[in-house]
Amino acid sequence: MSMLENLKNTIKGKLDSVTAIQEVHAYPEIKFNGYPAATIVPSENESDFETTTENTRVYAFAVRLFSQIKGSGLEKAYGQMYNLIDEVLDEFDKDQALTGLTMPDGYTLEISEALPSSVGLVAETDLLMAMVNIRVRILIDTKIIT
């Protein structure tokens, strides 16, 4: 299994553990059976050359959180979304080592971090969407993986 797939599965598992979230998909989606809901997709990966034997890779994921406005009103929906964002950030802050993540030889997790991004309305729907960026920095020992 690729490192990207491994990370995606681990992050999805963490999102599944947030009790407020009803559904989590590891692909883009906008229709859900329950709300709040979340999707996770890879986003803006980086790589840096450190030394002749070590590289740093940053795997990034866009987590989109969705909630319905219908029935609660816009002001209340925004308040609920802010609480949901904090729950997701707290879940990742509690475990920056991403417990349960299996790393191949030569790969060392340095840190993971969750960063809030934006909140806004989804056009032509009754949905509010927030974005949380998950970044995972991994050190790679090129002597071991080659």
C-alpha cells in the first residue's frame, strides 16, 4: 500500500472517530445520508531535499466538512460548524503521531498538523462547507528506500 493511501486511511479513521460526524468519504462527494459529513482528498504535496541521504515529504489532505443549513438557520449553522471544526482539530492535536499509522522502512513521521482554512456556503445547495487542511511531514532515509 502506498504511503499516500496509508495516510488517507489513517486520517479517515480519525475523522470516523469524531462522534458528531455522521459520514466520512475518502473521495469527493456532496450528497450524504447524514450530516455533518466529511470528505478527504489529497492536496498540495511537497518534497524537499535535505541531504544526500535524507528527504522531507509533506503529504497534505483537504478535509471538507459539510452541514445542512435547512431547519437551523444560517447563524446557528455557522456556530455548529465552528464547533465541528474545533472537534476535528482537537482530534488531530491529541494524536500528532497518528497512532496506528504503519510506516515502511526508511520513513519516519515527524509531525502531523490540522489547520483550519475556510468556511462558506456551497452554491445552489442548503449546505455549509468548511475546509481543514491536514499536513503530515515525513522524513525519508534515501539509503534505506533505494
